[in-house]
Amino acid sequence: MSSRQMGKQHTIPLKISWAAVPVVLGSLLLASCDSAGAGEPSVTFTKLPPSGDGSPSTVYSIEGRVTGGKPGQQIVLYANSGEWWVQPSTREPFTNVRPDHTWTAQTHPGSSYAALLVRKDYQPRPKIDALPVRGGAVLAVVSALGPALEHPVGKTVTFRGYEWQARDTPNDPGGSQNSYDPANAWTDALGLLHLRIAGEPGHWSSAEVKLSRSLGYGSYRFVIRDVSHLEPAVVFTMLATDDTAPSREMDIEISHWGELSTRNSQFVIQPYYVPANTIQFQSPAGQMTFMLRWTPGQAWFRAYRGAVSRWESTPVSEHVFTSAVPPAGNELVHMNLYVFSNKNNPLRHGTEVVVENFEYLP
């Protein structure tokens, strides 16, 4: 969950029960065909993501087919989470229809999903209370519930007395699609936490862990081994985020964001695109300590050389945010090592980050 992404949230990794999917999809295909009159275009789902609570940080694939369409027509997707939200984002509201009449896209989870076949002049709204009906620039509409879910406990890692859950579902931090493998997160014989990006160019798997419970206001301390070796396309972030609402996130981020000329670290209060909410600095080579002291209306960040335990020590960088600081709620601490998409400097090799210590003091 990166500062490159608006309003992030996280969900506990879930396992899909696909047993009922063929029946659901078959019913959808029949219903969609029946609803279209003779000669009228129609749109159907051929793959539906699971039903779940809205989460801008979790994404799934969704697929479908258009019948009776014409060149230039496009798909607009919505996911329902209290209201209908355009997918995959307000910046990318359109999905192209392939020459073979199929389409594939990404969507954030919702209780149900909708696909609109539209003309080029259609202007989708980011959020709507009710789906539009066929007419004008809207040529066809289909909606359906996602398949049911099971909720087993996924892989957990014990680190410094806390239980952390390893992500096993896709995510798009920083607007970059990433796959996650729980095997990329583990602790060694010394109790150190390892996070790894594994695979090969074009087929990377990333690592993320999050605390199983909320800690609230207090002081947070992370001790990290040297990260100066990280390629420009690698992002390592330590953050606290609340899933119940957007822009309730505070980040410590280590990355060049794909560019060699930028500084390699920043403190962030979401939303990142507000200039006062991002403070960049340079982390030196070697072991580093990062701290966050969070109190009502204030988030005080500090970065130190070496393994530092005292707040009074002289920092490499520090900043106090007093605006846009979220109140305590259901926030969870995450540590995320992922690949940032950049054509100029794509990731060439797998990498690893070692977290030596995490500490929380109320």
C-alpha cells in the first residue's frame, strides 16, 4: 500500500469456494440472453470474482463476452460496496472489447458486480446509487452476485511476540499489479523477519505481512538491515492503515519509484497527492531504525542510522504531521515488499529485506 495509491484498504486473505460458480455463471448467461431483445447487443460474465467487502488494495480478475456489439464499443465495470464504484479506478473506467468479443479487467471486491456495454461518448460516474438502464449511450447491462467465500486461517508468522498474517491474494500497491506468495515471508533461527521478491522478470511474486490486531496510538519502531541494495523498481513500506475508510493511512516508504535520480525514502500521510503530506529524504547505507509516534492529531516520524531504541537520539530525518492525521480506529500495521512497474528501470533480480525488530509502546 503505497503512497501512489488513493484510499487504500486491506482484507484478510480469503479462499474462494468455486463449487457453485458454474451454476451461477450458467444462470447469468441465460438471464443475460433472455433480457436482450432480438438484434440487441448483450454482455455476459464468464468469470466472476468472489463476493467481499470493498477494498481498494485488493484486486481480482473479471471476464466476460459481448454479443451483437460493434467496433469501438467499450465495457464499464462497477463493484457494489454500499454504492456502485467504477472499476478498476476513476482514471481507468473503460475496458476494451477484443476482436473475439471477449473482455478481461481488474476489479476491487464488492458484494456484486455490474458490466455496462457503452458507446464511446458515455461518461461514467465514479460512484452511483443505482445502475443505469439500457438506453442512449448504454447499450447493455448485466449484474450478478459474486460467489460465496470460505474463511480459513491463512499462513501466519510470529515475529517479536506478535502474530502477522502473510498475504496470498493479488494487490495493486502504487498502481502496480503484484502477486503475493506466503512462502516469501518467514522468520529465521534468530527470529528475524525475511520478506522476499521471488521469480523472474515478468513473473515476480511479492511479500506482505500485517498484524492480526490493532494497536492504536503509541510509538512504533522498526529496525531494518541495509536496503541500499534495492533496485529502483523495488518498494518496501512500513505502514499503519485502517480498512474502514479511505485515506486513513500513514507510511514509511523505501523506494526510488523506478527512477535513479529520486531520493530513496519518504514519510507519508494519505492522500499522498497533497503536497504537504509527503516528506522525502535520503536513507544512508547500513542498518536503519524508523519510528512513528502517533498521538491524537499528530504523527511524528523519525529515521536513524543503526539500531536505535531511544527517541531522543539524533535522527537522519524527522517530520511532524499535524494535518490529515487519522484518528485511532481499526488500523493494522503492514510491511510490504513489492514491485513498482517502471519501463525505464524494470526489476531484473529477486531481492530480500530483513527486519530485525518491531516494537510497540502505548
